[in-house]
Amino acid sequence: MSTSKFIVTTPARNEADFIGKTIESIICQTVLPLEWIIVDDGSTDDTARIVENAAGRHPWIRLIRLKNRGYRDLDSGVVDAIYAGLSHARNDDYDFLFNIDADVVLGANFFEKLLEKFNVNHDLGIATGQIYECSGNQLSKLRALPMAMTGPVKCWRRKCFQQIGGLVRGIGWDGIDCFKAMMLGWRAKTFADDDLKIVHLRAQGASQKNICQAWIKRGRAHHFAGSHPLWVAASASYHLASRPYGLGSLLMIIGYVKALHFGLDQHDDQTFRRHLRKWQLKKLCEILRLV
């Protein structure tokens, strides 16, 4: 059994319908964190009450409450909530940091098995499991690059987290961290083991205004990170099989083109943007050789 020390943060805003299931899945883990800091990001429902009840039963669970900004911010707002949680951590003697959304369910040995991956792969800097979404009574696998580039559940080796300078406060933060880690020689990986299955209790984009806005935002995230246009086109082709079929790909391209046209802000690290485009073109060449 893993003896690695870790802490967990969870940003939560109006998650009363889901967070109870998330809490139960964490309480039942075979290994527990030093502390779990749940950051209530201005909820107006019963989220805080549910967390307080759990914290009363389990002293390693804590609730931090932030002011209500008036809206859900899945970009810099989530990053700010993670850092708010870290700033209130009582334990500094940890080697790994997990961030877990308030609308996911994990298997009972998720922490144990993922930490084992880190312990046997010393160059592994960022990792997660395969995400499945609820669609009626069915689970469908989320289509994404196998490099831990999805935000609902992530684990960073603390040394890696520090070397990449932490998280970027901006759109697409949960992909930029992986590429920064790879620039520095770390590996970022999504593991498909059954023990590491992550069940996302609502469809991707459902926590935003609508799923169409979520796909437009994905295109804007590509622009912010500095993605090459050919990579965006290839990504759109790949996601033709993702819901909403075809429309999501089109909206992603629209989001990217509009951001490019209006000159929206990009990540200010030009070295990173050059490295990202070089990696993307190399990866596209590798894919084409296999076709």
C-alpha cells in the first residue's frame, strides 16, 4: 500500500446535486490524504452545508469559503480556488497534490493505484485516469489526448508542480501544465486501468451556459495556448465523433478563428508557444506516417 503523502483540493460552486457522491467516494478510499480542502467558490445552494456535515465527521476534510463573484468561472476562477485551498493547507509535508472536481466519483483504490504509478515511474510528473461521462444509464469514454490534459481529476508530483511554476490563470490551464511539464522532461499520462476510472456525473460543458459555449471555449483555449492551426484542424477532425457530433468540432474552429481574428490574449510565454507548435507539428507528422 502506498505511503506517499498527499493533499487534495476541490473547487466547488453550486454542486449540491453531486458533491455528496464525490465526498462518499473519497471517504471510502483505501488511502486517505493528509487533508482535503474543499473551496466553496460562492455557492448559493446547499454545497457548503453538505461539506460542513462531512467535515464534522472527518477532521481531515475542511471547508474554505470564497466571496460570490456572481458567476461560474471554469478558467482562472478554478485556478484561484485551487490556490486558495493550498494557501489554507495546514500540512506542508506532502509529495503529491490532487485536484478533484466536486462532480466526480472515484473507485475505492483510486488514490492508492495512481500513487503507485508515480512511485514506479520517477519521471511521471502529472497523471490522471480515464474519464467517463454519464449519458442516461450509460457511461461513455471522454475523447482526449492521453496526457492528463483534462481538469476534473489531476495529480501533480509536487516537484513537477513547482518546476512548471504552478498553474496558469487562464483558459486551458489544464493542458498548458502538461506541455510545460513535458518541456522540462517530465511525463504526463492518462492511465486507462479499470482501478483508475473516473466517472464524471454530468456531461462535459454541462456546468457552463450550454455545451455549445464549451466547445467554443475549447477553440479559444487552443488560441490562448498558441496551438498551430493545423493542430486545431486535426483536433476538430478527431472530435467529429464527440458529442454533439460534428457541431462541436465546428464550434471549436469558430472559437479559435474568432480569438485569432480579434487578437485575444495568449499565454505570455513565447518560448512555451514555440515549443508547443513544434511538438504539435512533430506529432502530426508521426500520425500521418501511421496512416
